[in-house]
Amino acid sequence: MKNILKKSTICLVLFVSFLFSCKDLSQLNVNPNGVQPETVNPNLVLPTVLTETAKLYLNLGFQDIAGVVQHTQKDAWFSGHNDYDWGGDQSWTAYYDQLRNNDLVYQRAVALNMEFQQGVALVMKSMLFGLITDLWGDAPYTNALKGELGGTDNIAPKYDGQDVIYAGILADLDKANILLSKPKASYSSIVESADVYYAGDPTKWQKLANSLKLRYLMRISAKQPDVAKAGIEKIVANPAQYPIIDDSSVDATMAYVGNNSGDAWPSNAVFDISGSNYRRIKMCSTLLKPMQATSDPRLAIWAKKVEIPLAVDATLPAGTDKIVNGVRYLSPDKVGTTQIDTDPNYVGLPPSVSQLPSGYNFNPTPGQTSVNPHVSYLNEIYTQAKGTLLKARLVSAAEVRFILAEAAQKGWAAGDAKTQYEAGVKASLTAWGLASSYTAFIAQKGVAYDGTLSQLIGQKWIASWTAATEAWFDYRRTGLPALSAGYAAKRKALPLRFYYMRDELNLNKTNSAAAMDKLEVTANSQSDGKNSAWSKPWLVQGTGKPW
């Protein structure tokens, strides 16, 4: 037995030595269980790009940006949401991470002549770089995503101007439109399960590409009106060549599957057992009041009625504070000069007011500021991990119709403004399962078309629920709706951009400093200096907007 083991050991050593002598080090370092970037099938990487981008977009529009545009406010841990107290820690790392993944999809799709995947990758590139420049301003673009090549210009890339980035986005979307213009049967490499937006439908992706182009043409309309006008009119005049998302059934959305905390709706109380993420979010009075005034049917979908309404009764004895039949009755002396909302159905938090020591609307448990039965929480559907309406909404027919309505109001050849506006309202209602409510709603005073940009942007602002980032950029561009900063906000005006993050200022110092120098300091920049959320990037410099 010893001899057999000895001979076996010798044979094993010789065999291993033979293997090592026949393979160089690079071959030995290949992970046999992994997939190398130079050989990966782009369909394996695409789902990550689509899902992570959708989550990034939803987390903006459902979280802090919803606070900026006053869709919601938070009780407890609220300073970033309500008061724009962002500091310098907003990072674009996650956006560039997905851009690197997306670039791999594109490069492999080119190598394998997969035109569908190329077109999708160009759309996603446009969406991600669009968000980066929208949120921060100038940013690495031309030299971005090249770090593996080495060299200072690639490791610490220069920042391109917003005008360069937007021009690149529009050019990429034109390329995507062509790549995605063939019938589905013409593409041999589509894997439907890899496409969580459209299940491999190239026509729908083509519509997304052109709708995204409309978004960015309108974005630059104040700075480059001739480019915007020509681009929008070209799309409208050639619907067969440039199809768009004109019906809510083609909205670019991603449903949350709710299998774990990573793929569940962010305010869910399924994986967040305490329910804290849900409980802290309240409706904002700025959004509630115009919706209540027009009996907006979406309100009942988005918001929960107050659990205990308040009533102030002058006939009650002094010192009265009691609950009778589910209503909390207060004598006037208990209220004093405090402004409270006694609406029996919906009550919102005013912007930036939750910092008041007593808590808004007579919170009976000021030490537990997120527990307030006198203010409207979100509808309980937002406690679920998944649901029919729990989707990231990236581009919608409502947004597209409102863009065309605004273009028509400008006198551009984009259809009839009233027709486009009404189609926008209808598309939003339909997306929330309320198509049958349209006829009555559009007849409401304040909703029936009056030809003003204020009304149009106001309805677009409401329709951007959970996609509030677009409402923020519309506000920045137009000053509408006429939002005011709240009681305890960091500044007395709404912010315009994110701060360049500290790591970027330290590690890419020369290029970030050059980008900051191009920002326009405003009275609201104050001690922040150039790198302020209230400094104006190129997009709004010289426009007089929003303030």
C-alpha cells in the first residue's frame, strides 16, 4: 500500500508539473467558472443595466427629488428630503458603474453584429449620461469609461460641457432609432427574458429612443431653441420614421418583482419589518391641495386618508382635547396661533415644516415624529414589495404628450396644443388604471385646457408622481410650478443641481475645478461658493430661470 501511494504521489506531481509547463501564467489566471468580458454574451449583462438604471431613476423620483418638487415630505431623518441638506456626498459612481456595464454590452454587440443590443445600449447610454449632466452639470463624457486604457487623461478624465453631452445624447439616439427600426424577425439574437422593459420588442425601444430625444430637445429649448424646434418638428412630421411613446401601454417601465429587499419597492414593509421607510413618507400639502381642488381621482390611488381628522370647535370648553367617534376635537385655546389643516380626508405636510418642535398638525406623539394619524401617509399599496402599479416609470406617454403640447404652445409644428395636453392628462389617468375617470376629470375647472404654460406644467408635475426628477428639471427650466422653499429649508429657494462629490474634488482635482469654475454663483450659493446646489449650470445660465 505504501508503494502504491508513493508511486501515485510521484505521478501526481509529474502530471501537475506537466500542466504548468504547458500553460502560461495568463491561461492559469483565467477563472474557469467565470465569463470573460471579451467573450461574454451581451444578453447576460443587459438585465443588470436595465434593472439597476430603473432603480436609480426610481430612487431619485420617489425619494429626495420628490421632496424637492413637494410631492412628498418626510417625518424623521428628513433633512435631505425636505430641506435639501445634501452636503457634498451625492455620488455619481453608481451611474458610471452602469455605464461601464452598458459599454460592455455595446462593444460586445458590435463585435457580434447584434444590432438590437447595440440600439438598446445607445438608449441606455443616453439615459444615464443624461441623468448625470442633468443632475450635476458638466461631467466626464468623451474620455469617460476608458480607465482600463491607462494614462492620466483616462484615469482622471476631463469634464465635457453640458452642450457637448446633450449633443452626444441626441446623436446616439438618432443612431439607436436606425438600429431599432427593423421588424423583430430581422434580429436573430434577441432574448426576451433579458429585456425587462419591453421583452425584446424593437419597435417599443425605437419609440423610447425618440421619446427620450423629445425629452432632451425640450431640455435644451431655452438655450438652443432652433435645435429644439427643428428636432421636435422633424419627429412629429415623420411618425413612421420616428415613432414615439404616444400611448400609456408603451410606457417605459420596470415592475418590481419583490423577491428580496434588492428587487422590492423601496418603501415596502415586507422586508423592512419595522415599516420605517414607509411610515416616514407623508403626502406634501403642495401636491394635495390642487388635486383636492379638482377632485383628482389619482389622489385616492397615491394617498391614504387621515386616520384621525381634527376639528376645532369654538363651543367647546377651554382645554378640550378629546377623540370622539374617530375625530379629535380641540378647543381654540389648544390651537392658539398654530396653523392646522382640518380637512376630514387628506392632509399633507407643508414643505420643510416637520422640523418644528411640536410636530405638524398636532402630532400626539412628537417624540415619534413619523407616527402622525392627522397627516396623510402614502396609500398602503406602497407597503407592498410588488404590485401592479409598483413600477419604475422612466418615460411615459403622458410626459411625451405634455412635451408636444408645450412645443405647440411655443408655435412649433407639434400638433394642436389642446389636443396634446388632453392626451397627456388621459395617458396619466390610464397609466394608473383610471381611464374611465377622464371625461369627468378633464371637464373640471382648473383641468379644462386654458392655454397657459402654468396649467400644462402643473398637470405634468402631478403626472410625474414617482418620477419627480423630470418635474425638478421642468421647474428649473420654466420656474413652474411656482414652488416656494419651506420653513426650515437650507435656502429660501429650491436647489438646481447636485454638488460635485468630495472624492471627485480630491482625486480629479484639476478637471473638477475647471468644471466648477464654469458654474454661475447666485445669491443662494452663499458659503458653498461655486460648487453649490444653488449655482447655475450652463443649461439655465442667462435664462432668468427658475429664479
